[in-house]
Amino acid sequence: MKNKPWLFYTILTTVTWGIWGALIELPEKAGFPPTLGYSVWALTMIPCALFALHINRFRLEHDKKSLFYGMMIGFTGSGGTVLLFEVLKSGPAYIIFPIISLSPILTIILSVVFLKEKATRQNWIGIILALIAIFLLSYSKPDDSDTKKYLWLELSILIFIMWGVQAFYMKLANKSMKAESIFTYMAITAVILIPFTILMTDFHQDINWGFRGPYLTAIIQMLNAIGALSLVYAIRYGKVIIVTPMTALYPLITILLSLIIYAVIPAPVTVAGIVLALIAVYLFAS
């Protein structure tokens, strides 16, 4: 780990996001809307940003280049999340999630073409297996209740592009910016978008304002924020063409934890994804 700091931060991101994924439905099932969950997540980014700025002695790069990179990274990431809430209202989740989960493909293409990043044959095998695993782990069976509207597909592709571009610019920004500044801009943009998710919330429904609502959400979303911070460091020290597909395997941990917590039996396609993911992680780490 000492010789591979990127591996430590990559694993930290994958684990925290994996645990987050397994627990995120708890507040929603208790009656706390996911749109308000975004607002809570954005607020949990603030203490992580303050911690990052403390490490950097509260120095924030604010030149034009840094502002552009920071806003680009922040709005593509948080903006994609806001769009996802809208997309899931009209589109089938079993198609949407496999589409957006493959955003590392775009990141890899951009990084190879513009950043000239290279990987060994073993790394490329791991990347290919990881991408296949991500698709399989994100797949869910069609639901008869899913509605068919054409707009959801265009928006899903837009989210795919936004998240793929975000990781690329995160690596690009690390060449001239401190990782702490990058994350701070991510937190700022996340907070800026809070009003949009509040407007998307149906306040006519019963909302749980007790512990299992905003408070439990804050505890769970803090894991997401910590993972986002460690992702910036992972991309800073590692190759983005390896880090992004590896961190995108967090559903593997989510599925394994869900199996323990909720006694959910994985489908055969999910089991295949788990096997490929484990092989990919071994290839990346060895």
C-alpha cells in the first residue's frame, strides 16, 4: 500500500461506496425522499471539504484555470446525479443503470487519447473484465411497472457522458491543482444544486423527519462523501484508466453486504459479474 497510494485510495472509495450502496435504501424505505437525500449528501460534503482544506492549510486555487476545472468536475458529477433522479421517474432502471455504469469507457478513451496513459496487457485484461462486470452487476430484471418514454434514454446517455468526462477532468486538473482544491469545488457545486432537488421533491407525501430520515441519511451519505474525497486522491496518484473501472466495481460490495443484511440471493448474471469483478481486482492489484 505504501508503494501504491492509489491502490489504498481506490480501495477506500470502493469500500465506502459499496457500504453506502447497501444502506442507502434504508432512509427511503423509512419515508425520506431520495431527492432530499441528495441535499443531505451535498451538506455532508462540506465537513469533508473543510478537512481537505485543513490539510492544504486552507489554500484554495482560484485562478481561471482552476475555477474552470473545479466547476467542470463539480457540475458534471453533481449535475449527473440530479439528472438521475429525473430519469428514474420515467425510464426503466434495468436499462438506465447499465448505461451510466459504463461511463469509465469514455474516461478510458479520453485518457488514452489525450493524456497518453498506458497500461500493461494484464491491466487491459482487468479493465475489460471490470467493464463487463460493471454491466452485469448493474443489471436488473425488467419490471412491468417501468414506463416507456423516449426522453429517459437521451438523459441516460447524457449522464454517461457527464460522469465519464468528470473523471477525465479530475485527472487533468490534478496536473495543476491540489486534490484538496478539486474536492472543495466538488462540494461547492453540490451545494449549489440543492435548490433543484428540493424543487423536485413532492412535499405532499409523508416525509420522515425523525432519526431514520435526515439523520440516518447524513450518516450513510457521509460514506459517499468520504469515497468521493478518496477518489480524487486515487486519480491523483494512479492511472485513471485503472482507477475508474476499479472504483466502479463498488456494487460488488453492495451486493455482498445486501446478501448478508437483507438475505438477497444474487441472480446468475450477478454471480457472473461478481466472479469477473474479483478477477479484475486481482489483476489490478497484483
